[in-house]
Amino acid sequence: MPRKPAAATAALDLPLDRIIEGDCIAAMAALPEASVDLIFADPPYNLQLKGELHRPDNSQVDAVDAAWDRFASFEAYDAFTRAWATEARRVLKPDGAIWVIGAYHNVFRVGATLQDLGFWILNDVVWRKSNPMPNFRGKRFTNAHETLIWAARSDAGRPVFNYDAAKALNEGLQMRSDWVIPLCTGAERLKGADGAKLHPTQKPEALLHRVLVTTTKPGDVVLDPFFGAGTTGAVAKRLRRRWIGIEREPAYVEAARRRIEGVRAVSEEAASATPSKRAEPRVAFGQLVERGLLRPGEVLRSACGRKQARVRADGTLVCADATGSIHQIGAHLQRAPSCNGWTYWHFERDGAVVPIDALRSAIRAEMQV
Amino acid sequence: MPRKPAAATAALDLPLDRIIEGDCIAAMAALPEASVDLIFADPPYNLQLKGELHRPDNSQVDAVDAAWDRFASFEAYDAFTRAWATEARRVLKPDGAIWVIGAYHNVFRVGATLQDLGFWILNDVVWRKSNPMPNFRGKRFTNAHETLIWAARSDAGRPVFNYDAAKALNEGLQMRSDWVIPLCTGAERLKGADGAKLHPTQKPEALLHRVLVTTTKPGDVVLDPFFGAGTTGAVAKRLRRRWIGIEREPAYVEAARRRIEGVRAVSEEAASATPSKRAEPRVAFGQLVERGLLRPGEVLRSACGRKQARVRADGTLVCADATGSIHQIGAHLQRAPSCNGWTYWHFERDGAVVPIDALRSAIRAEMQV
DNA sequence: GTGAGTTATGAATCTTGAA
DNA sequence: CTTCAAGATTCATAACTCA
């Protein structure tokens, strides 16, 4: 891993767990390259609203009309996107990744720009709002979702994905690309002195929770170049990730700072993701033989019992016409391109047929102690 | 409606309810401009698959590897998209609309191109697959959705949207932008002579059903430039829409033709949309007075009873400080920008409080006879 | 305190026809 | 073209009022 030292040095210069007040492009340009693990970006959507909208009860909809959401043209918006995404890519570590959230107004342009810059899209994830605002005039479908793009810095990168944690969050089923999460309302929604919402587009913490639990590790550096009300920082602190926020509006900076001060981090144990199987210590099949858990010469069988091979002292298997690893021989006998030998092969003890993976688990349990 | 005659003339030249075998760009170029009501496009996704993928049981995933899905670069894909979408826009009527379906590999580029060409996005709709293929490698979230873009030919267009039909399809609630529909499997999936699926990306009829019921009227012309297995034609025929398919592969053309021959159209009544309130004949408030359903001088009240006004012989209302239509006086008394007087005002008969809209309904019922 | 009823509100590209 | 006016249109949730 030739990158470790560089990253470690860079980390010294990082303004961790702080909000940088200023323009995100300039602020990112001042950060060292290859220093950040994950970026979460919630850029302006460029909504292009015309006129006012009233509900059927004649109350007025409080729309997004901030200056920061207005762009002169698609070209201007694209140029802005290219500029910030280029800097974002520069500060990402090689195995880093980015999340960008958007709606149909902007997300297609953002996605295409990310691809053009060399980002490699891993998933688009749909945030399905359980309580969206209806379409009051009945002219379209209720706009009930927003889209997140999850992309690696490049197609060569290997970004963090806590598969088992994601599965656990989804009650034991693989997590899908559509997430049902309510809007940010009630006590979670930051209010100004006048009691009105402080920020027009504050994101729910549940969304960031899912992003950070599934695609970062504790201690990872998470950068949010459009920090706004600071949801990314609040959730990162709670989950024991390091964070950097960039925000232009002093009012948002101040509110986010106070908000994050009030957040307490969970315990280290709670912050650690469900351990991934891949991250568990490797065990060589030969260790089972070395430790006497399997005898050289012992016969292993497939689950159905139709295929068999014999264990050799060096931890290889031998069958009628080949010799090799548990994986190779399993694949060979099935005429399959590959095979997980740990789950394919079984042995017999006291009349019961047991997968050899049970022995690997036993060794790992010992290693934990 | 100055466009009617032109469209009617053009329709004479249209190859309706037929499949054109050939390249979609050339074929669309041969169609008259402003002649089509709706386009449904399922272009190649440019999947960029590398190598083979196997399930945990070692069976091979039958991936999309057709030549028509391969492009040399994003630039080549964009040029292709621009070419077909430009022709598509030309053949659309001014109030026409387009649906395009895609996945994260291509949909961002397609959406941005549509916007660049002047299409006006109305919604992005998420097709949530109830039975997606899992992610076998456990490296990403299960890719459980595809995205459809619904766009008007321009921001000045007024595309068909059968709001009430959509609401009815969704059990009386506004239809949202996320649709749960299963993959096309089982008997619906066309099979080749070898029993294998005929087309790698055949779309479910339920998807087209929803698209056509909500955004076309019976008799509308629906064009599908990437006809494939002909789902658009099959559903259009069933729902009594006219259709045009364009497809390059002779095998698909032949299969789609046979498939559509076997489809029977539903009855005219079944094909008609839930009637919209906007489409009902206009009734002037004055007619209620003329017919003696309300007496000049009679008092009307708001539902809560707090506001009131008096009916005049000419069909206007008068309150303490203003005179005007039922809508104007309702808005005035509420200090609201507008008001639907038909539902706001109530009168009393035999002790019951009745909205004046009940009288309008009675008149409309008479007009039917 | 409790429950029923009322009001407020959320990233919104949100009308149509006649004159 | 523009202007004017008719009139069609909302779901989930939280907070508040009041009996």
C-alpha cells in the first residue's frame, strides 16, 4: 500500500471536525490532495421556479428561492458542477468515494459530469420520501423521491462498502437501491429565531446515517462541501467519523456549529460496523490439517455426496484426475469457473455431515481470544 | 386549436400500427414532423460489463451482451442519444411528450441531453422492481430500480396527463413518482425456439400500461423507436392507442409482430380514462338563478358559516363591501388570491347546508339527457 | 391528562380558455 | 400576442387548541 504514508502526512494538514466558512471550490483547492475518504455533496438543485404556488386551502408554499439556487443557464450550472466536482475528485483518496444528492432538475447533469470527470458510478440510490409534498395542481405525479449517486473516484478504486452492516440495517436482506426515509421535520428540523425553518433543504439524519454506516469506517474523513445545516457533521460525529464542512453562509455555519456541539458520539463499539466476512482473518485450509482438525487422507464430499476428494498433508485436495486447492478441485469437479470450497466441501463426524467452514469458524473464534 | 388540421393531414402519411424495420434515426427522419403524441424510448443502456458474472451456486448470469448495447465511449453514446432524441423531438406534436427508460449507466447522460435539446422534464419516475436480481458479489446495493424520464417537447407544451385516471389506479391517492412493478417473467416473457428469453431487456406490460393510461388518450399515436419485443405495441393495441414501432433486428420484428397480432383490444369504454372534472361542460352560476334553483336575495354562507353574501338576479354576489362573481367574493372575504366559489358557498334547504356545487351537478346531469 | 379536531408545512421547474 | 377571470387542486405528519 504505497499510499499510506502520503495520506498520513496529508492528514496532519486537514482541518478536521471543523467548518470552513467560504466558497467550496476555493476551500477544497486549499486542501491536500488524496486526503479524504468520502465526500457527501448536496449541491444547489437549480430549481427554476416561476411564480408562486398555493395549496388548495390557499396557503402559500414556502418554496426554495435562495440566491444560491439560481443559475443563469444549464451551461452555467454545468460549469459550476465541473468546477466543484474536479476539486472534490482531487482531494479524494484513490479508494475514496462520493455521494451526491439531487432531483430531476439537476441530477442528470451532475451524473453525466461525474462520469465525464472519471468517477465510476457504483449505484444510484433513490430516497423515497414517506411524506412528500403533494402536487397541488394535479398536473404531474407527486414528486416523491430524490436521487443519490454513489461513485468511486475511479473504476480502479475499491471504495469501502460495509456489506454486512447494510444487510443488518435491512433486517437481514441485501440492502436495495431504494431507501424509504421521512422528510426532516419536527424537532430535528433546525428553526430560526422566528420559528421558521432555518435552512430550506435540511436533509434527514437517517439518510446520512445510512450513507456513513454503509460506506465509511470509524475514523474515516468525511467532507461535505455544501454543509448547510450540518447534518453530515452531526451524524459523522455521532458515528465517530472525522468530518470537514464547507459553507458559505455565516448563518448556516453558526447554526451548524452549535448543532454539532450538542451531538454526543456513540461508543466505539456501537460505531463499529457489523464486521464484514471479508475483513475476518484469513484462514488457510492447511491450518485445519496442521491442527489436526482434519486428517491427511480423510475424504471430503460435496453436500449431495456425489463428488469426493481426499485431503493431503499440505492442505491440497486430490480427486480422480486432479490436484489443487479446495476451491480449484470443487470447481473442477463441477465444471464451474469457480467454487467456494469452504461451503462446498463436507466431512463426517459421529455420523453427521458438516461443512468444513465450521472448522474455519472454530479457528477464527480461537484467534479472537 | 390551429394544430388540428396539420396533425390530421400528417396522420395520413403515418405508418400506423406497423413495425418499421430499420435504424430508428433514419426511420424517424422519414416520418412527418409534429405527427406523434407520445414517444416511449428504451434505448441501449451502454452497460460496459466486464467479464462474466456467476451466482453463488455458480450458475452464470445471462447478461446483456448484444452488439447494440456497446459503444466506444461516452462521447459516442452521447452523439447517438443526441441524434435519435433530435429526430424524436421533431416528430412530436407541440403538446407531445416523451418517456425514456434507463439505468445509472446511461440515464444521466440521456437526461442531460434531453434538457439540452429543449425537452422539459415533468417527472422522473422510479420503477421499483419487486423482484430484482440480487447483487451476487456483495459489493454494492441491490440494483432494484430503473429510472424513467417523462418530459414535454418543450416548456410551452401542455402534455396529456390523466390525473384522475392516475389517482384511480393508485386507490384514490395521487400517484407518486415511484412505481412498484415486477420484472417481466413467466408467460409474459417471450421465448425463442430454444426456450431462452428472446430479448434481454423485455419490459413488463404493467409498466407500459401505466405510462399509456396516464399520459395518452385513446386514439393517440404512440411511437417506440427501440421496439424490441414490442411491449409498447402490445399494450397500445390493447388500450386502443395507435402505435408505430421501429426495430433493427429482424428476429425481434417478427416476434413482436406475432405477439401483437395475438392481442385483443379492450372495449372502447374500458379504454377511456376516468373522466376529468376539467372536461365537464361549463355552467355559469347565473343559470342556477335563471332556473329558480336559487332565489335572488337568498343568502349564501361559507361552510363554517362565518362569511356570507347575497345572490343577485344577474348571478353576481354582494357582500358588505363588494360585488362580484362567486369566486371573486369568496376570495375577497377570505383575503385569498383565489377561490373556487362552487365549493366555497353553501345554501340552506330543509335545514340542511348544501354546497352550490350540488346544483351545478344537477344541471350537468340534465344536460346529459 | 386525554382525545378529538384544527392548523401548519415540506427542494415545486404545478391551469386554462375566452376575448 | 396579452389580459382577465373561471375554477380545479393535497398527503403525511407534527403541533396546537379545546372540550
